[in-house]
Amino acid sequence: MPSFAVAKTFCRELIVKRSSTRETEPDLVMDDPDKVAAYTRAGREDGVMAPVYLFHCAQICEIIKPGDTVLDLGCGPATQLAMIARLNPETHFIGMDLSNEMLDKAGDYIAQQNLSNIEFRQGDITQLVTIADASIDAVMSTVVLHHLPDLKSLGNTFAEIKRVLKPDGGLYLVDFGHLKSEKSIRDFAYQYADRQAELFTLDYLYSLRAAFWPDDFSNLYQKHLSSFGKFYKTFVMPYMMVVKSPARRESDVALQQQLQSLKLNMPKYHQTDLKDLMIFFKLGGLKSKYLN
């Protein structure tokens, strides 16, 4: 069963009317050194985002294969990207971000991890001018799309993804879904305020407020990307939504063992958060093949 805090928010979202509004983030590009540092520290693999990273890592590993070229849109400081790249050493990754400050952090982190299968490019995800048509085996983007200012930009991004993906390409896009109540948004944002920098908490709050409404997100998915995968959202309370293609690799026992080991080595409270996320996505139709 979900934890009490999550269950309480679930019940509120089930009964309240839509009252919150989408608010574009104060800073569309995170280039402020203090903000980047706070985001990077709190957002590393052993931080409060650990359960989310592991869930998405397991999902993405299903849609990429050895030998693929994978494009990560909005890679940030490369925490999620590095985790996936370590588990897929025979796959080449391109991390793209608009923020040079973030890319500097990402480059340092990859060097510390001794990873040689990642390159970085500065770029706008709504205009993938450095990527040729049908040249990418898989596209991933994890909790980034809410940074876009409006639905036109989101539609442009989806159109660019369609352009650069090979016809049989893999796809995994995940982002926050907009919640109906401002109280629910604040509950999620401040859930772990005692474990993270204040700037990270505020960034989380602004991100949840900037999240697109699931119906709007789904409509643009239907227009541009429905041939590549299916749209999922967490059950009833769509605090996360995903576009995912069918699995593109054979079952990998060694990979599953690595992911299970990462899961078991997390603190119990992180395992509880991971379980909550898995339950709500499973009820929404998205299972976790490598984490069950």
C-alpha cells in the first residue's frame, strides 16, 4: 500500500476541483551558479531523487540496446544519464542541455565516473539543429519538459523528436503532471525539505507549478509521437506522466540483478518511495520489468 502521506494527497486529488494554474518557472535556463550547485548536490544519485532515478533508469534500459546512439534531452548535471550509461557501456549517449553551467557540471561528473560513452552538446531541445533526420536510435528525457515556456514549445520539441528518431527507435519521456490543488503541489515539494537545500525545494515547487496538464501533454503526444509508444500517467493522481516505446532489447538477467542490487542498497525510506511510484504507475498501466 502507498505511504500515508501519499495516500492523503491521493485522496485530496481524487475529490477536489481543479484550482491550481500552470505558472512558468522564474528562470527558464538554470545558469545561476548557486542554483546549479544546490540542484546538483541534492539531485545526485544518493540524494532525495534516488528512487525516481532508479525507476526511470530501469524503464529506459528496456528501450535501448548495445550499439545504439541515445539522445538525452535536457541532461542537466548528468546524474540520471551517468547512471544509465554505466549500466549500458556498449551504448553511445549524447547529453544535450541549454545551460552551459549545467554542462560544465555534467562534464566534471562524467570525468569523475570515468565514463567514456557520453558526449555533450549545448542546444535547444525545441530546435535540434545539430541532429540529422532519422539518425538517433532512442530519445530519453527525464523530468525536463516542464521547463518549456508553453505548449507551442512542447509541440515543437515533440516534432523534433519525431524527426530525429529512426522509424523503429526507442522513446522514453517522463515529466511531472500538473496537480489540481496547490496544497498537493506544496505537499510534494516540501515532503523532504529537511533533507535537501532550500534552493532545491524551491526548484521542485516551481517545477510542479510549471508542469503541463496531462490532457494537453497527451494531445501533443497523439499528434506527434503516438506511432513510437504509449502514454501513461500515475493512477488517478497524475503527478508523473510517461511516453514509452515497447521494449527493444531481450531480457537481460545481469542487468536486472544490477538494478535489484541498487534497489536493495537504498535506505528503507527510499525503497518506500520507490514502491509508491511503482504502485501508482503499475495501476496506470506501466510496469517495472526489471524492478519487480
